[in-house]
Amino acid sequence: MTELTYPETWQGVAKSIRALSDKNILFVTGAVKSGTTWTQLWLDRHPEIACRGEGNYFNLFAGALQSLCNGHNAHNQTELTAKSSKLPPYPAISLAHIQYLLRETVLGTMAVYAGDDTVRVVAEKTPVTIASLRTVALVIPEASFLHVVRDGRDVVVSTWHHNLRIGGDAYREQHPTPGSFIEEMAQIWVRHQTPAITFRAERPEAIRQIHYEDMLDDPLPILTGVFDWLGVDSDPAVAWACLKESSFETLADGRAPGQDDPGSFFRKGTAGQWRTEFTPAEEARFWDIAGEVMEAQGYTREGRTRR
């Protein structure tokens, strides 16, 4: 993991952004609880990649920045109107200005952990960036995207357990079982896959898609393929080292995949949990909502198929 190096002046920030022109910019995306954190960690273990999360640039900061600028513009216009209709208006902060400020903020903060010349890829993981792909591509057109897909039914199950860990009995009262919020989560899952499907059709060279289930079954080809795509060392020995340092056992303090710890963010590390946590009617309801997108992303009613 690279160190955080903060410039002391705005000139230093500008210089650090210029230095990023020699590196590849990558955003890791996916639906929640799809393996994006695991992906962030094995990427960051590569000696030529620096990956951190979560910047929340496009789901939180971008909207707050636009609201701030719009409010500023409205304040100036109100003051001008109150003075005289004969005074010329002051220039507004335009959408182009906002996009420029967003770009410089994103790149400036990513540059803080960009490391030295040995780092060739600087990556940021915020799963829901997937919902803003067009905005990211407009503001940072040189960026690439690594999209992590997981069976949406397991996303429901894993998210329910995650929320239960945080919310406790109050959350269980609202959602007593994973099946109790299938409709909400199925719709969210679809919203987080549809932009990836569209973007892959439009700019296939800029986005690569990997599947959580494939990483569990046979991770080495996944990692070497991603590393080769990113233009960094894709030697299997390097990939194995990245896997070892980010394995479930390492992250879960020695537990093997399948050993459940409800109190851990890294709870179980397996696929297909929906089979025991959903009733047949609940699974059918999920498929009614998300089945078309599930098939487009490589899943059938039985599970992952396109490998």
C-alpha cells in the first residue's frame, strides 16, 4: 500500500495532477456486496497498482458541488436583482466549471496515494460509481472501469446480513429475513447492472467485467487477465502473491470460506447462499424483477453459467 502524500500548496496539487498523466486511472464498480472490496485489496497488492476506497466522488461529492455552485449563482442573481435591473450580470459558475472542479478534485485526491514512478495504475473503488458511468467518462475520459458482478440473489442475502450487523434488532424488526426486501434490492441490483451493460456496448475497450463466482472458483486467470488489460506485470507468480495477501483467510483472521461470522464485514466468502436463505416463492419474485438482466450478466435460475 502506498503512503498518503498531501501537497502543501495548490501549486503542489496541480503538479501532482500533472504527474497522473503518466499513469492509468481506474475505477472499480459494482453492486453493493459484490466483492468490490476484495477486488480493491488484490489490486492494491500489485506493486504497480495503488487502489483505495471509497472516495464517494460521483454519488455524493458531485451532487454537493453542483448544489453549492447553483446556490452561489442564485445568491448572486438575487443580490443583483435587488440592486438594479440596469447592472450587468456577473458570470455564473457554469456546468463546465463544475465539471472541471469535479475532475480536479477527483484527480487531486487520487494523486495523494499515487505513489512513485513504479506505480502505473491509480485506482479508486466506490461500488455505486457504476450508476454514474456517463458522468465519469465525460469528466475523466481517459479512465477505465473494472466492474465486479455477483449473482443478485446473493447480493440480497449478503446485504441483509451486512445491514443486520450494523442495525441489529431494529433492522431485523423491519426486515426479518433476506426475502423481506427482495423487491427493493432486486431493483437496486438491476440499476447497478444496466449502465455497465450499456457502457460495454458503447465503449468495450474502457470497461472490463469480472464475476465474483469465477474469482472464487478459479481466480488466477481472472487476475492475470485484469493485470494484462491494465498493462502491468501479469506473471502468475505476481498474481498468486496478490491473492495470498488478500485471501479470505487473511481478511477474516484465519477463518476458512464458509465459516460464518455474523459480526465481520468478511462474513462468509462463498457463493450460492440464496439457495438456503430464499423460499422458492422469494426466488421467483426476484427473478420476475431481475431475470432479464441476470441472464444478460451471465446467470440462469441455477446460478452462474458463462465462464
